[in-house]
Amino acid sequence: MGSAGHGTGQWWAQRVSAVALIPLCLWFVCSLLAMPALDFGAAQTWLALPRNGFLAALLVAVLAYHSYLGTVEVVEDWVHGTAMKLALLLLLRFAYVLIGGASLYAILRVAFGIQVS
Amino acid sequence: MPARIRPLSPHLQIYRWQIGNSLSILHRLTGIALALGLGALSFWLISLAGGAGSYRTAARMFASPIGILLLIGWTFAFFYHLLNGVRHLCWDLGLGYERAQRHLSGWFAVLAALGLTLWAWLALWHFGRI
């Protein structure tokens, strides 16, 4: 669609990631409420379980993607001036890769039990 | 040659207030709030990977009055964005487009989000987590 042939790409990706986030978010909220405590030991035990680590990694990745698409849309709609718009879009891209990457790395560290003394 | 005068859509201020446009803007605002919440989630995960000391520091920040206020705000933003998002997905499928249905589902999204926020925090309080 459109002359570039992929005009609906972002629209579609936003919906697909939204659908994926429904079960992932509900799982995360239920997990938080079901944790025996919210202290370090309980959180570490919880995230170190393979299933939880895997789902948390998926959640963070899809969340960052969906959030990136949404904030890009907001900037494209509300920010005027090409230079400002480009700068913000670039900043968003860096910020999301940074936050997503750092979160995934943190989950992997807990999953593989790497401890800082 | 002078530019041809083309018809313009009315200025934004001309439109009458309806629940629909507020809910639409609220969807965006909660989305922006949740983008910041993603930063908080990331901060929590990184502090957890950093060990007991850094986790305690992060937990103290989350448990501060400002931290609790932000977390309650994010809880509402999360539930509202989720419910209203489902509403949008239904519209994409061509469901619930009638005026009465839109109003009903809109009010439901707002009130259910408030109720779920209350429920989640009461549950945390009831089980002694906060």
C-alpha cells in the first residue's frame, strides 16, 4: 500500500505487538501480585526460574517495540519542524535500544545466576 | 496565479466536547506515561541484576511517597491503556462502532481501570507487600 509498498507496516506492527502484550502483561501483573514478597530474595528466585526469565525477556522486548512505535507516532504527529522531529526520532531510537538491551542483559544475568560480590 | 482556495476542515476548537475525544487523548497520554514506566521497569530489573545492595536502594526509591504515587499512576495508566487498547482492536475488527456501544465501552474502560487499580493496590496491601 502506498508508493513505498509498506505504508501499513507500522500500523500493523503496532496492532500485532498490542495483541502479544495482552497475555504477557497479564502474566506479569499476576506474577507480581502472586510473589510471596517483593524483596531481593523473592524477586531473584522468581526471575531465575527459566519460564519467568523467558517470559520477562519477551515482555521487555515486545514492550520496548510497542512503546517505540507509539512514541514515534506521537513525535510524528505533535512535533513540528524537521530538525527537531529528526533529532527526537533519533533520540527515541537510541533510548529504546539502550533500555531494551540493558533490561535483557539484566534478565540474562539473573537467569544465569551471575552475582556481583 | 493566486492559489486556489480549497475547503478546510473546521478548526479544532469548533468541535463539541464528547467523551470520545477525551478518551482518545487519554490513550496517548497513558501511552507516554507507560513509556516512562518502561524505564522504571528497566531500572528495577537492572537493580535486581546488580545484587542485594542495589536492589535495596531501588526498592527504597519505589517505596518513597513520590515512588508510590508514580506506581499508582502507572497502574492506572496500564489498566486504562490495556482496556482502551482492546477497544481499539475491536474497532479495527469492525466491532462496537455504534454510538451507544462506543459510549458504553468508553465509560467501562475508564471505570474498570479505576476499579482494577484500586483492586491491585488493595491486594498488595492486604497481602502485606506494602
